[in-house]
Amino acid sequence: MNGRVIADRYELSTVIGQGGMGQVWTAYDRRLDRRVAVKLLRPDRMAAATAADEMRRRFIRECRVTAQVAHPGLVTVHDAGSEDDDLYLVMQYVEGADLADHLAEHEPYPWTWAVSIAAQLCAVLAAVHAVPIVHRDLKPRNVMVKPDGTVTVLDLGVASVIDTDTTRLTHTGSPIGSPAYMAPEQAMGGAVGPYTDLYALGVLIHELLSGNVPFTGPTALGVLHRHLYEPPLPVRRIRPEIPEPLETLVLRLLAKDPQHRPSGAQEVYRELAPLLPAHGNGNGTPGGPLDPTRPFLRPFAPWPDRVAAPAPTPAPAPTAPGLDVAAAVDEVKRLLGEGAITQAVDMLGGILPAAAAEHGETSPVVRILRKQYATTLMDDGQYRRALPELRRLAEDRAAEAGAADPQTLQYRYDAAQCLEQLGEPAAALAEYRAVLPYYETGVDPARAFDVRHRMGNLLLAVGDHTAAQQHLQSLLYDAERAYGHYHPLPEALRRALERQQRFHGP
């Protein structure tokens, strides 16, 4: 395969990583004369039950969403697409060592290094969760330590495409995802959120401090069972010199119930901050190459033995559209037709104030624009921005047509989906509960089943396994009566209940 050219542009050179679902290559970008990394993924190895075309569509969408996150701790995505049987992702080539190799070369790993790695990861996760995106596969192999001691997180967005059901085994017998780093709610197939990445961060810190992940076993299911039921070994029993606050933080991150973990990456960083090395206090060691404390000992210092390249000039911000609303709407339609969703979002955001000033907030044209804006934001994965628009649309529609109106319910359903994606399972659950009675009275029976299914997953996410099991069992009974035994919904529910019984008993 050496010498293969992807997209008539990227010439593959050497394999630098390989797994059950793809490979990572160093490659040469012929157009821009630079070295890049290319990840090749095989849709047929990701999810046998998912059509390859649908996987490709989701892959491109996730790449578009993740490209919106600008943070120095994230690998830059240059390009993405599909060719023949492969999906490809073209990324910045990151010089350095992955964290797994870094740990293997420095055992026992200095606890100040572990704190410095974790603090940098908190900054990355805070930026990622603000989008919102959940990484879903944070582990040492997905973290690079660069020569200047800074860390870079890889594979953002890829895990959310391949992780349609984290506990299902592929036909090769390999679990999708990384069982050693899976949070209990992820192992059970429940809704995931920022709290899921925090659990993986706790596993990662535990591994750096102790030299091993907290839970191991001969099989993937055995490891997942230990995540669900066994307490982790406190790291100070292995290394008494580790500060007690650090051990306490790791145990909180590894809490079985997501609600008992820290509230977010910002809180984790605040608890790590007092343990970080003080600026300039390197005990005579300036923080050499691949030393993760170096960014704190010598903030903003140049890389060792090299001159920093000048920062690129940022692209100019898009200009706001004028008051010609009709022409602007036509332009939005053109952009959406070409798949330029981000540009369409920016234009719609500019049109709305102008249209409201010209036609009034309650005018039909403004409401149509606001609906298009909210829909496009959701298509672009910008759930945090879409949520207030959807709530406003729902309130206005309910005031005119009533709470049972199908369009009112659709806005509220979409708002619940935003809350689910934002990692707010309790709020999403409450919103779904509020709309469910209307769907069950005949407005949309199929949607009622969908809402109930989502509620079951959210009950798992908040740790209420008993209620989740009862809820899913009732839904299975109703779904089999409505659709028959072999419909995809009852089959999915039976798999979920089997997982429940395997881990929790009847």
C-alpha cells in the first residue's frame, strides 16, 4: 500500500498506528508540500448494522463539527472524505511521543508530570465540551506529548461516529471503543456526556500514577463489569508520596454515578492547579524536551532548540448581510445546497436582527428565519446556540396554537435533543417526560416510542438502573405489540435489557 495516493493529493508513506478499524499513516501533501497524518477507516468494520453510506455521511458531519473547535491542545483537521472503501481523515502531523509510550519510558511516572498532563487535558476537554462534543475515547494512545511538553489530543469526533453502540462486539470480536477507559454509563449503552470523558480522564490519571489502569480482566465484558461494580484501588496504597488531594480527585473522577463526579473540566483544573509546579521553580532543571511540566515552568517559552514559527494571519470575519432579506435567504439556500453549513449559519445569524428590525419579531418571515436558523444550527452540531432559539420558538408557538400543537412539540423535542447532546441528561429527561403524554394521545405514536427509548437511555445515564430496566421492559412489551418481534426497535431493546441483566441481574 506504500505509495498509494488519496484524493489525488496525499501520498501515503509509513504506517504509524494500526487498529481493528483502520490505520494511521504519515503522508505527503503534494499540493502544499508538507507532511501530514492520514487516518483510514473502514465503515464495514465499524458497525455491521449500519449502512456504509450512512456511516460516511455521519463521518463527514462529525469532521465538520470537530473542525469548529480551535484549541492548541487539539490536532488540526485539514481534510476529510471517502475514497473506494475507506473514509479518510487528514490531520496535522504531530511530532513527539504518545502518552502510552511516554509512560512506558518513565516508570514510575513523576506525579508532577501526571498533574501537568491532566491539567492540560482539562483545558482541551473544557473547549471540546463547550461546543458541545464528547470525545468518548480518551486514552493514552490518543494523547501526544510534544517536544515542548504540551499535549495534543487526537481522534476528536471519530469515536462518536464509530461508537454507535459501545458494548456491541464487531464481527472480528473486538469491542468498539476502549473498555479499560469506559465509564459505566457508556458501558451500559446509556447516553454519554462530558461526565463520560471525565471518567476516562480519571482512568488515565490513575494509570499514570499507578502504572496500570484501575480495572483489567481477560475479557471486555469482565472489564466492563468491574467498571460497574468494583471500587478502584486508591493510588496512595501503591505510591504513598502522591498528595492526598490528588488521590481524592482521582476517586471522584472514577465515581460510578456521573452526578458524583466533578461538575466539569473547569472544576477538575481548579483542584489540580495547587499541585502544579510553580513558575520558574524547576529545581535547576529547565524543563527539557517531552517534559510535561515545562509549559508551567516556562510558560510561552520557545520550543527547545528551535525558533517558533510566526502565527498565521487569521481569516477575516464574514461581513454581515444587508437589509435585503430576500436576497440573503436565497444565498442561504445556495450555501446549504452546497453543504456550506457553517457559512449558512453565520449568514442566518446576521439576517435575523435585520429582518426583525424591518418586519417585527412576530412576523411570519422572522419566525421562518428563526426556524431555519435553529434547524441549521442543529445540523451543524451547534446545540448550545440552537437551544435558546428552539425554546423561544416553542414558547411563541404554544402561545398561539397550544401545548399539544405538533410544531410546538417538535420544537420541544428538538430542545430535548440539544440538552441530551449538551450532557444535561436530567434536564433532557424532564423535557421528554413533558412532551411524551401528547405524543401518546395519538399525535405521533412512532415519535412516542422514540421518546420513550431516549428516556430509557437517559435513565441509564443518570444512574437509575432500576427505573431504566422497568422503563425499557415496558417499552419492549408495547413495541412488540405494535411492530412485531423482529422489528429493529424491539431487537435493540432486548439487547439493552440483556446488558442490564448481565451486569445487574434480573
